Amino acid sequence: MPRSTTSRDCLRCVAEVAVAEQAALSPRLLAHAPHRLLFFVGALNVLLAMGWWLLWLVDARWQLIGLPSATPFGGWIHAFVMQYQLLPPFMFGFLMTTFPRWTGMPDLSRWHYVPVGLGLLGGQLSVIGGMLCGQAAMVHVGAIMSLAGWSYGLAQLLRVLLAERRAGRGPTWHAWSCFAALGFGLAGLLSMAVFLHGDNPWAVFISIKLGTFGLLLPAYLTVAHRMFPFFAGNVVPGYRAWRPMWLLAAMWALLLAHLGLELVHGYAWLWPVDAAFAAGTASVLWRWWPRAPAPGILRVLFAGFAWLPVPFALYAVQSAVYAVSGAFVLGRGPAHALFIGFFGSLLVAMVTRVTQGHSGRPMHMPVAGWFAFIALQAVAVVRIAAEVAPDGYAWQALAAAGWLLAFLPWVLRSLSIYLRPRADGRPG
């Protein structure tokens, strides 16, 4: 493309963005596309969930606030909120946009996704409100609201898959893989509801493990398998996309093996599975990594993915040490390398990319996105170190405050985009 044409395009994009940013905020726009509403809900939850957790940690360490204690244990609810109420709105927003495109079916209407957003937002508000006010009944109601929104969304995605089948197409295995992950998530939600209504700690354990190894990791990795090589192939000269379908099958096999061992407390035997997963994902990263110049908004996808071998290497070390000594020397360090390092980094990278593209903005990493991504790397290190540092609650509180600081500019920018028209004037 001639340089003059490129310059004109850049100037036009800048002008369009400037005009869009002057437009009045309109909540009605949230219903115009799945990603608008559900990313809006998710962005709110990013601050709400960690804001409550920071208060809980400060109160647990310094007894400064006096939060009510007649509610479920805060650590369990923190795990539930992060896995089932913070990340899933982003997942549903992305998948309710892409399922029709992956399968060649018509786009979903607002009646298909608005109830999902309302259920997930109402569930989060009720759970956090119940924890702050000491009202266990509100926590119960919040879990049921999330369960209702989740079930409705899953039914709409299944409708798309069945329509594809009736049309004689597919199966689109990436879509079915994501659907299976969300099905595990539904089982995890049901398990948490069982705990809240019957006070069975075993149900909490099942819910947490299903959320990590049945829901989040398969969904993240399925989307990465389909989209990351595709994105790179569009912008990196000479890039050869590599995404064999056996890779998805191997991912599921290893994650289900880890999940099964966790559920039967087979911690001494996790190390072969986790070492294989760490080595495998490191190999995939090597195959995927762009060797030619690439824009920052693509680089952060692979930089975030680079976190994935780390927690599984740590899981493997912890399992091997446990097999010999019976001690969990790293505590929840591997889990937080996974949640903050991998899930958090890719949340920023992927949501920023989708937000830029679906709002008609230039496909580059904004300043707020860079700040969130870089700051999260430090937050992940602090939270991992908190497991072995003296005064662990103090270090956890520092990490929670760092999360809020990292995400605040990114969330505010994102919310303003979802409440404004597209910069290029197109619908959606």
C-alpha cells in the first residue's frame, strides 16, 4: 500500500476516534452487541471483585474494617467470584459473538444475550453485597442468579450448534470445545449452589477445581488455538499458522487427567501430567511465536501465553516434593501464576484486541492496555511470592491493591467505549 494512502487511513482513523470520544455516553448501546453488554459487565466485575477482596484481606490482617463474619469463608468466595463471575462475562461476550461466525449461522439477537448479562451482573452484585453486609442469603441468591444467566447463555450457544448440524455443516470443534468447557462451568456453579444451601465443603472443592481445569483453561486454550495463529497470519509477513486439531485433544486429555487426580487427592501423582503439560505448552509457544516484526497488540497475546508453562512447572515441582515429603511447599503460588499471570494477562490482551476491532478503532495497544498488562506482571510476581513470604496476608493485600491500580485506567477506558457508538459509524 502506498505510504500516502496509509497516512490518509491513519489520519481518518484518528479523526473517527476523536469524534466517537466526543459522543455522549448511552447505556442503550450496551444491548447492540453481545460483547458490549457482557464486556461491560466483566469490566465492572474486575474492580468490584478485587475491591471486595482487598477489603477482606485488610480486615483479616489488620482488623481495621470490621466486616461481618457470619457468611461463607472469604477465600472460598474469592475463588468462586474470580472463576465464575469475573472472567465468564468476557467469555460469554466473545463466544456469543463468534459462535455464529465460526459456524456460519445468523448473529444472535439481544434477547439471546441480554438475560445472560443481567444474570451474571446481578449475581456478582448480590454475592459481593452479601459478603459486605454479612447476609448469607444474598450470597445464595447471587449464585442462583449466576446459574440462571449461565444456563440461559449455554442454551443459546447450544441452539447455534444444533442449527449448524441441521444445516449439514460442521461440526466446528472449537465451538464444541468451548461449549464443553462452559458445561463444566455449569457443573461447578451447581456444586457451589449445593455448598451454599447445604454447607458441604467437599462441594466447594469440586467447584473450584472444575472452574480452573474444566472451565477456564479449556476455554482459554481453545480460543488461543483457533485465534492466535490466525491473528498472527494476518499481520506477520511469512507467518505460517500451526493449529492441528490433535493439539486440542491432547490439551483436554492432560487437563482432565489433572482434574481427576485433584478430585481424588492424588497430589503425589500430578507431576508427570503437569510436567508434560508445561513442556507441551512451551513447545506450542515456540511454534507460535512470531519471528518477524509484529504490532504490540499481537505480541501481548503471545507474551501472556508465555505464562502458561510456568504454573504447570510449579505444579509439577510441588507434586514431586509432596510425593517425597508430604508438604505443599509452594501453597497456592502455582494457582496464582495461572490466574494472574496467564488468565489476567490474556484477559487484557484479548479483550483489548476485541474492543479495538469491534469499536472501529485502530488495531494497536492503547496506553491503558500497556499499563494494565505490564503492571499485572508485577502483581503476579508479588502474589506468587506471598505464598512463601512472612506476613502473607499483607503481601496478598499488596497484590490486590496492585490489581486494582493496574486495571483501573483500562476498565474506565473500556467502559466508555462500550457506552459510545463505533468510531467508524458501523452498527454493532
